[in-house]
Amino acid sequence: MELKIAATVILYNPEDDIVKNLQSYAKQVDKLIVVDNSTNKNDKLIEKIHSEIPHTIYIDNQDNLGIATALNIACDKALELNYDWILTMDQDSEFINFTDYLNCLQKFHAQDNIALLAPNTQWHARTYLPQNPTCTYEERFLVITSGNFLNLKLFNQIGRFEDKLFIDMVDHDYCMKANMQGLKIYFFNDILVEHSLGNLFQRKNPFTRKLRNKIEHSPQRAYYITRNFLYTWKQYSKQFPKEFHLLKTLNILFIHEITKILIYEDQKFKKIYAKFLGLFHFLIGKYGKYTL
């Protein structure tokens, strides 16, 4: 039986140049499902996508409904159309060797205990491409969403993406659900995705005066990361105490992150305020979309 493969990309106020990212995989799948969370519509871009990738389904959410809801909409559409697997992509991610990834999917798709396959997402991925890519894999506990092949036969069994998280930790929550059911996550080191780091900055350490590349999040993202990381701790710490130890979680979210904010980052007060607001909303059970 021929394998039916869909792909989805979630848009949020995209630039015109993302079409090249879509072209790195979309023409090799049976259907591209574009789910648009944009608050500023780019009609010319949508027309270009339809023109260059005719097998596109476009779904306009009319607002930013969050990553989790958009992914659920795409997976539901793919299931409605009887697809077996769906590729989940960020708009700023580009495959380097997608054909090799398809070969890996063909090799492993018949295993009924695989929740998802994941590539190696890199910044400047082309510099890491091996001479002869293979389908050698390792089992992973957690992976990020971009570049994953999701097994749609297990999607509803696993438990879908958690809408109330909106963004951040959505991928980790899905992985946790899969792990709890004893399902497998296969990571392929030789399958490469160029993953844009839009929030990468050079910052000077005030003590050593040396420049270092640093990934900075906005105060809004700092809020979601804190709140949703604590949610995953609460949900999964009993099943996975080593990965979600309370002291480890608090050290990552507050001691380490606040130290980094104070030493390197801009908007220090806003980001620290956002983190403690995320903690407060976790404690009172407030989830979903929240604008600072």
C-alpha cells in the first residue's frame, strides 16, 4: 500500500522569502496544509504559495490561535483526507536533504510503536551535512516540533497537542504523552533542517568583556516558557522524576535564566516580571493566550 504523506506549515506574519523554505519539502509530499495564524495577512504570499505549490490547502484562522491549535487543525484535516503521516514545519525552517528523510520514513513507517520521527535541526545546517547520509537513529525523550514526521494513526491515541499552552512546550508536552504510552521517538542525526535563530544576538559579558552569541526571548515568550514549563513539570514529574525534578526545574527557570537576563539581556525588568507572572498564572491555573 502506498504511503500517503502530508505536510503542514504554521504561518505567523511571514516574510515573502519563506517560499524557498516550503519548496525544500512541499513538492515531495502529497499535500501541503498551510494554517495561517497571522494577524497581518500577506495575500501576495498566499497567492505565490498556491501558484508554486498547487497541491496546497490554505486554512485562515483569522487570528493567532497558537501553535497547538494550528497543529491540531492541520492534523485533523490530514486525518480527514486519510493521510498516514504529516510533516510539521516552522515557516523559518528549510530542509537540506528531505529526500533522505523520506527514505528513512519508508524504512520505518511500518513499525506501529513509533510516535514520530525527528531530524537534526541546526543553525547553518549545510556545514554539518555528511558525505553519505544514513538512516541511523537514536531514541530521544524530547524533540522540537519543526521537521517532525507525526504518525497520524497514533495522533488521537497519544492525546493531540495541548491547546491551552498556546505556544512553547507544546512539542515537549506531546512527546511526554507519547513517552507515557511507551511509544518511540526516533532522531536522525544525518537528516538536517536549517533552523533560523531569529532571536540570536551578540552580547558582551560585563566581567570578561568577551562577545558571545546569545539566544534572547521577548518578555512575552519568557512568560509562556515559564508558565508552560511549570505545567509540564506538574503533569509529568511523577512519571519522569529524573527529567522533571522540582529543584532542577526551578534552577533552569529562575536561577539560571534570571542570571542570564541580568548579565546579558535587554528589557531586564520586563522579562523578570514576565517570568514571575508566568509562575503566578501557573499557580492559579490560568492558561491559554495571554498578552503582556
